[in-house]
Amino acid sequence: MLRVVRDDGPVTTDSQNTFSPPEGPELSARAVTLGVSFLASVLLLAGLAVVPSPYVVKSPGPTRDTLGSHDDEELISITDAETYESTGELRMVTVGVSGGPGYAVYAPQVVQGWIDETRAVFPVEEVFPPDANKETVDAANAADMTDSQQSSVYVALEALGYDIPIDLVVGGTSEGTGAAGEVETGDVIQTLDGTAITGFDQLVTALDGIDPGTTVTLGVLRDDDEVDVTFATTAKDADPEASDEDAQEGGSRLGVIIEQRIGDLPVTVEFQTADIGGPSAGMMFALGILDKLTPEDEVNGQVVAGTGTIDSDGDVGPIGGIQQKLYGALRDGAEWFLAPVENCDEVYGHVPDGLKVVKVDTFGEARAAMVAIGAGEGDSLATCTSEDVATAISSR
């Protein structure tokens, strides 16, 4: 029959043609409970997928050939010196970090990190300090990268016999000493009583022959101006910056905090690593610089990856995320990997098939390993062993 609907009236029907839906079984309490539980689980999982998780996931990051180019720019470019081509690759490695200040990570990524052997999951507080934010983390990574580049240039050029100047820069003065109020932060020490000062050890030796309280004239470079500053030296035991052993010896101290910085270099080295931070590429930068400046083809067609910090003394230090870096190196074609000795506890037993690891402790060892690998003698090099594990752990 016709059902008539009016905007302001009821629906009229023929009572003889009414329709009743078929009766079915009633839902049990158990079925209702299961349905509600299922719906709640779905909603919970959906929420977890969009709510940031308090974890950090580390994964293999990109690698870059320090002897090659990226985005049509040389990773390391050198001027003021002749450079040479190489047939091999020296790859710096990185770690991709998801989570932490400014970089949210979600439940699906965390679960994948637990399942995937190439990744690792950490509580965020184990990776970042509680007061960190995106700006402070990015700034620290950028500063660490700059420091590692400067150290790598110094170490590589020194290994090649270049005369590298070191500036003695005043980082501050000790309260209560004659230098306070006379010497300024940022002053670069040039002379002591008219004698040119070319290194920290020379300055210390000169002060060892001067009695405390002696008036000295310190020549400094201040804002591009040469300035002479006169003040009395202080006794070693009166200088809070002096060690107990140092204070027991004769001589005096200036009462200033001195930072050693690399001066004007004879060779200009520039890096193209704007999207990468941290200090861990120092060793590979130094190897890349050295290889470019020598006519010998040290790598000789081999693909060598590696990681490790480096200081001005050429010591190679430990880094984070080395297991992820091993997988990243293998993914990008490396057959060899140079690893810091102090990371052997994380390397031993975790080397992916197809990659050979060589442990190194100094730049000299890293350079020797590079040459040996290029000469086809890499199998004779030492790798991480079970004995190195305990040593690596105790060194931290």
C-alpha cells in the first residue's frame, strides 16, 4: 500500500498490512562483552598509532663516501694543495634516530624496531637528557660535527708532515689571581716577556722557571689588535685550575684557563655534511683527507666503511649505534668496517654476514688498516674478540 509521509503529521498505514521483522536469537552477555572488548581494542590501537611513544628507535642511516660526492658536491673538497683520485671508497656511516625531542615515534615504528634485527629500541631517557629539546639537540650535533671535522683536518695534515699551528685561547680567568680583570676571554696568547709562545708545553715550561708573584708581560691578540697585559703570576697551589700534583712542583701559573685551538692551516679543507650531525665521522674524515692528499691509491678499489671519534692526538673513540652502522655499511656495499676498540663489546657477535670488522684504537692503526686492505692483506688484521669485550666495558 501507499505510505504517506507529511512533514507535520504521522505515517498512516493499513493495519492489515503491517510488517514485523522476523524474530532471532537474543545476543548473549558474553557476545556483547566480546564485541565491546574488540571495539575498545581497535580504538586503543588506533590511538597508539597516532600518539607519540616514549621510545627512541635507532636504524641504519645513510652512508657517504668521503672520497666521493653527494648531490653533485664533493663531500671533502681541498684547495691550496694537489689532490689525487682514488679507485676505492671510504664510507662514513650514520644512524637514523626516530623519537626524542622534536622527532616523534609511534607504536608501529616501535614494534617494527623490536622485530627488525637491524634496529634497536631504547627508552627516550636513555638517549636524551630530560631537559633536551629539538633546538639544543640539533645545536649539540652541529657543534660535535664541526669539532670532529677540525680534529680530522689537524690529524691528517700532521700525519702528512704539515706544520700545524695551535692557538692558545683564553677561556677565562681564575678568581683572585693577577690575571683576573687584565686578561680577557678570547685573548690569543702570543708572547711571554717578549718570547714567542708557539705551544702549551712551551708556556708551561717557561712558567716553571718563574717564581710566584713575579710580574710578567703577556702579549695577546685581542680583536685583531696586539695588546700587552702586565700582571703578577700566581702560585700553583693558589690556582684552582692546577692539579694537586702540579701544585707540589716549583714555578708559577698565569691564572687563566687555556683552550688549545687549531690556528690557520696551510691547506683549506671544506666539508659538505649539512644534513648530518655528531662526532662519529672524525676518523673517516681524516682517512679521506689523507687519501686525497697522497698520490698512492691506498684503498685500491676496496669499499671500506668505518666510524669513530678522533681527537687532536689521533686517538679513536667509541660512538653510539654501531650495530645499526654495521648493517648500513653492508647495505651500501662495504666489505670492510673499521670499528673503535672501545666498541668491541657491541660489535663482537653482532657482525652481519658479508662484512669484515677491523678494530682500531688510533689514527695510525686506521691508516695502516686502510693500506693493508687496499693491498689485499686485510685478512691479517685484528678484529674484535671476546677478550676485547671486557676491556671495552671497563674503559667506559
